[in-house]
Amino acid sequence: MDPQEHELRKLLPPGSPELVKRIKTLRLEALKALIERQLILQEFKTKGYQVPNHIVEQRLQEIIRDKFGGNRAAFIKTLEAEQMTLDEYKKDLLDQIIVQFMRHNNVSSEIMISPYKIEKYYQENAAQFAQEDQIKLRMIMLKKGPSPAQTSDGKSQETEVDPQRKLAEEILHKLDTGSDFGNLAGVYSDEDHKNNKGDWGWIDRKTLRPELADVAFRLRPGQHSHIITTADGYYILQVYDFKRGQILPLEKVRDQIEAHLANEERLRLQQKWLDSLKAKAYIKMF
């Protein structure tokens, strides 16, 4: 638990009640996991199961390939740095394989969820499936120019209009006189969607900064905004479609709900199986 405890000690004041509580919880969770692991290994042995040696070797080669680019020497150096022998690593790998096998073997991956349960969950958790108002948005953004030069007393030599602001005004005039927003965005905009003619596609309010969202969600389809000045630049927005927020219909979220409920049921059955192993064992915690 050292790495996780180290992170907690960086986040919380030394000796604080919250730190003590969080470390205690962390250690108890780790202890519970170790006990469950040992119970599963014991059950595997009791059942008389065996894992062929080639399964461990195959998994070892996969790890060396995926995590070390096939470099066995780098893998061995990592083990040495962690003060672990190859035999110890293989033993730990074997235990992992056994635990995965036993969990899968005792809790079926094919869990059926009835339509009634899906519909009941949907009705009781409708807020989870609420979609906010959305707009289709195009954007032109011009970064601010350099700050004006200053005199020795710290005052600006003269008040000048930022050339980027002047450019934004010219672009706005072109829009007001019928120029295509997307074409202008493709030529002038400094933002990431420039190559897509400033098109952000469908977005909700949370996608935008508040000062932009407040303007964008007041526009009607086909309208463009005035120049919006922010700390980093000048923005002009155009909305070209609008979609009212709604609760997604059941048929669109049925698969999502079914997967969620199946996972919950899988966890419940897994805990029931672990509890049955605990009931057969003698466990003493100091």
C-alpha cells in the first residue's frame, strides 16, 4: 500500500484525523482483498484444479511483449529494481490467473436481465438520461495581439486599438453583409476547428466557457453573435441548428441499462460466492 499511502500523505496534513481515517480505510480494503484472494486460491486447491505451466509462460511472454516491447532484459532489470525474483513473479502471475479463472468460473458472464427490471430502473432513474439543450455551433476566434509598449512610469505610450480587434470588426462587417461564416472561419480563425470551417457540431452548454455559452444559447439558428472579448481573444459565434433537451427514450438507453444491471448482478453474485467461501473458513484478523 506504500504508493497509495504516499499519495494520501501528500494530499492531507500530517497526523490529521482525515489522513489517519483514510489510511485505515485503505489498509482495511487491502486486507479484505488479500483475504478474498487467499480464500479463492484455497478453493482452487480444494477443487483439485491445475494450471498448465505453458499458460503461465504464455502470459509472461505477453507481458514482456506488451509492457517491455519484447525486451526480456528490461523486464528482468525491472524485477531486480523491485527486489523480486523471476520465480516469485511467476508465482504471483499464477495466483492472478487462478483468481481470474475462479471468478469467471463461479459467476457466469451470461446474466439475463428481465425487461421489467430494465423498465423499472429507467423509470426510477430518468434524470440520468436527460439530455440538455444542444446547439450546432460555428466559431471564429482571433487571439489578442501583443500588449502596447509602456513608458518608464508604467503607463502605455498611447491608446491603440488591437489590430486583431480591428480584424474582428472587419469579419463581423462581412458577416453582416452576407459573407459565409464557414469560409471566413476557415481563413481567419485561430481556434482548433479552423480546418473544419469553425464547425463544433452538436454541443451542450457545459462544452463552452460561460461567457461564450451565455451568448451562444441566446442565438437563434442562422444568427451570429457580436464580438465577444475575453482574456485571450475575440470570438464570433454562429448557431445553425438547435435541439431542445429531452429525456432519452427507453429504446435508446435499453442496452446501457441492461449492461449496468448485469454488472451489478455479477458483482452481487460474486460477493455471495466470496461470502460462502468465508463461511467455510476460519479467519482471524489482528
